[in-house]
Amino acid sequence: MDLDEANESDDPRVFLLYKAKEAYGMSDLSPSSWSDLVYVMDQPNSTVFETFYRHYTKAGRPLLTAGCDGECKRDLLCELLTSDSSDRSRCASLGSA
């Protein structure tokens, strides 16, 4: 839902923003596929990361407008790799930032 559009109208429009398998070219949605995707997104100038960030922000202001610099990208990818926020050891393999 576009909140700006919804606030201008009494009839909000709900729509599907994306399907993960199609948007990221994934064969399945297994944990290993998501992990592989993180490393694809970690590449410099990754268009896949730009697509992911648009989806992550739900294509909404103000986050999408502000963008995501190298530090933001590394932090976000690190969060995707870890299930325990106190153990960020898997983040050492990331090259962003």
C-alpha cells in the first residue's frame, strides 16, 4: 500500500509489491538460497541489493528516498546472515562498507 496515495484517497489500494523467487532469480526459498543471495547482494554496485532495499523499505518514504550507504548495506546484510545478534562472526566475510 502506498501510504501517500492512501492518505489522499478514501479508497486505499493494496497491491503485491514483489514475489521473492522472481525478483531475485531464486530457484527456491530455502535458507541456503537466501544465504547465497546475501553474497550476491554484497558485490559492489549490486543491482540485486538495490532491488532488495526497495522491497525492504516497502518502496516507501522516507527510507527509500534516503537510500542505503555502504555502512547501511553491510549492517543490513549482516542482520540477514545472523540469527543471534550477539554473534556477528558470519559478518566478517562481508565486503561492503
